[in-house]
Amino acid sequence: MEARGETPKVTVLDSAEEVARAAAERFVELAQSAVGERGRFAVALAGGSTPKRTYELLAGDDDKGRVDWSKVHVFFGDERMVPPTDAESNYRMASEAMLSRLAIPPENVHRINGLGDAVANARLYEDELRTFFNGDAWPSFDLVLLGMGDDGHTASLFPGTQALDERDAWVAANWVEKLNAHRVTLTAPAINRAAHVVFLVTGANKAAPLSEVLKGELDTHRLPSQLIKPLDGSLEWLVDKAAAEQL
Ligand code: 6PG
């Protein structure tokens, strides 16, 4: 798929805390304008550990009053095949850091089921998305937040896995050999229909893969984060100094 979107913007901030603040600010600005223009804000959250502080800030006293949370629809970029109460659950992290502390109607939180069959869970999630996006050909998230692993993966699009080749599905059940587990993940073409995609990347262990993803040769099977190129949307990388060391 050829991207027509803008070239990515890379913003280097002094610390992980500043990355979290900048991400929370983007979230608030985009939520305000989407709610103002279309009456709702559809966001896909990232899992992993990096966005936790962003979520805490959004639910904190300074930010929570700036968004009409009743108009926010929360989705997830990926999920691990664990119960929602498990320490590994992306839903649990987002719920504890943010969702449980905000007045979001429960029906606006669209979680990926981590119990049972991953293929069935992926299908169910895609059905839920297709209903929400009104039968459109692709989902159109207002914002997708993403992290990047030190192997260059994003969402649960891991190097060498089958979901990297998805061209039609919005959601995939992706077998990840090195984790010996399935993950359910949005596919790259679904993410690439978003209006805004923001990566949050912090820490020295991300410096080499970040430089390869942004400046190295295109090799999307080895560095799946390179698949993320919004077709008509914006792409921004919010990174701290440690992760930007080799840029
Ligand atoms: C997940 C993710 C994943 C994550 C990266 C970075 O469920 O693991 O959504 O893509 O964003 O692995 O994780 P950290 O923020 O923990 O480094």
C-alpha cells in the first residue's frame, strides 16, 4: 500500500514525563476538536508500559475536565490473550490508569476479549468496529496511539508474523512464535486509515530500533513499525532524548 500522507513528524522531548505530557495534550486537543466537529472522538489506545503515564495524566485533575468523556469511544490497538484482570492485560492497564477514573459510559469502552479463542475474538472485535464505523470500508479512528517494542513491533504486529501481510482484515489473530501466544491486533491498513497516529517511544533500549525504523532501509517484515503510514492522516513520533540518541 502506497502512503500518501505527510512525512512523519519526530518530536524529541527531554524526558519520558514530557513525552507523556505531550501525548496527553495531543489527546485532549484532538478529542476537543473531534467532539466539536463530529460529536464523538474514537481513539485506539496503545498497550505496554510507555503510555501508562499519559493515561494517568488524562485522568488527573489538570486534564480530565477538558474533555467531554461521554463522547469518547475507547478502542484498543491490541490485546494479550489473558483475562481482563490479568497484570498483562492492556485493558487492565488502561482501566486502572485512566478509564475507571473518568466518566466514560461503559458502553463506550470497546475492549478486546482476551479469553478463549483468539480467532473468534478477532472476528468479534472486527464486527464491533464495523458496526461502530457504520459499515464503512475501513475504520476511521480520530487517533491511534502506538508504542514500539525494541524489536520494531507495534501494536501486536511482530516481526515475521502473518498479520503483517493482511490487506483486507481490520483485526487479526496473530500467532507470535517468540511469545508462544496469540495476540489480537489491529492490522496496519486499519491503523493507516486513522486521522492521526501518534507513537510514544522512550528509553535507551529503543534508540537503535527507532533509528532503524525511521532512517534505515524499508524492511517491514523485520521492522513492522515501518508499516505505519497513514494514507491521509498525520503521523507523529513523540520520543525522549534517550530513544532519540541515534537519530
Ligand atoms: C503491547 C503493545 C505493544 C507495545 C510495545 C511497547 O500490547 O505490548 O501494544 O505494541 O506498545 O511492545 O511496549 P512498552 O511500552 O512496554 O515498551
